[in-house]
Amino acid sequence: MTRKTPVISILLVDDEQRFRQGLRTLLDFYNDRGELKFKIIGEAATVEQMLSVTQKQQPTLILLDLELSENKAENNGIDALLGLQELSYPGKILVLSSHQDDSWIFRAMQGGAMGYVFKDCLAAQLYNAIATVIDDKIYLAPEVATRFFRHFQFYAGHSLPLAKSLKLTEREQEVLHWLVQGASNDAIAKNLYITVATVKAHLSSIFTKLEVKNRTQAIVKALRLGLIQA
């Protein structure tokens, strides 16, 4: 019996209708050629529209532009990420942006995004980016990762007293190490010879000590505090 591929519901968030239409065309192409199947359940041009649709539709994935106003200097895509945190949105967020500044990438990842794709690289990277974040892993192409790590390296070593005060146990540090490597709960359990339930318990404790809400935020904060070397 052929196993049916689950359909990934997607919300498109960008203030330019032409760009949203381009995303639709690209996703339709993936539906015809790729293994993953996508269903666009809505579009939004503002933060308010995005939050409203998200509450009603609960998409699996949000493709989010960081510039959602006529004033492109405003970083209201970060406001969107913070709004999704307040909603306790359980899905995945992939940022699509023209901004290539280190600080924008860093803040987006710290805000809960699981990946960041430059708009001029969409055709080559979007499918792999979606597949990666749906698999609960971080997606940063080499050119993005370079900027991201360059930014957090500015902070590394400056927060060591705080890192020590977090009082992570040796086992929690091991779990955090594998988390930063992109390992799933199952992979962490196998590498550390513990159960998945124990991994989840350690992650819950790590999230509490780091004062974060999800895996992505934990990874970014661990790197920024110098807890783990990438």
C-alpha cells in the first residue's frame, strides 16, 4: 500500500502581491515535481492579517517577509515573530528577506524563525529550506550562516558569567550540544543512550534555564552566550 504524503499547509506573508503570486507559482511547481506537497491556506500583507489568519487556520508553515510596510527601514517582521510567540504558534517559520545585514538575520533567528533565505536565492533554495525546517532542523545557507555566526561571535565570551550562572547540568550541556548540531530528539537519545522522554525532560529544563520557548531560540541563545561552540 502506497503511503500518502502529508500535505504541508502554508501561509504566505508579504506586503507585495506580485511576490506572493511568485511564491504560489514556485510552490505549484514543487507540487508537480517534488516529494513534498503544499497547500496555501492563506495570504497576509500585514502583521495583523498574519496573526488573524494564523489563529484561525493554524498553518504548518509560515513564509514570512521581514519588511511589511512602505517604510522598509522598519523591522516589523520582528514584531510579527514576537506576535507569533505570544500566540504560542506551534508551527514553523521560514523568513524570506532581501535584507542581508548580520543583525537582521540574528534577530530573526532569535525571534523564533527556523530558517532565513535571501529573496534572490529563492529559486535555488526554497524547496530545501522548507524540507529542512519541516524536519525540525535549522536552515541557513552558507552565505547566510556566515553573516549569522559573524554577528553572534561579537557577543561570544562577553556573557560567560551569565552562562555559568545558568547551572546547566553536564547532561543538559550534552543535550544542548546535540541540539545545536541539528539532531532530532530520537538522534539525541541514541547518541546519549537515553530515552526520548528523558531528552524531552532535559530540553524542558534547558528552555526554562535559558528563558526561551523553542529549539531555535535555545540554539541561538546558547551560541550567543558561548555555551556551545558551533
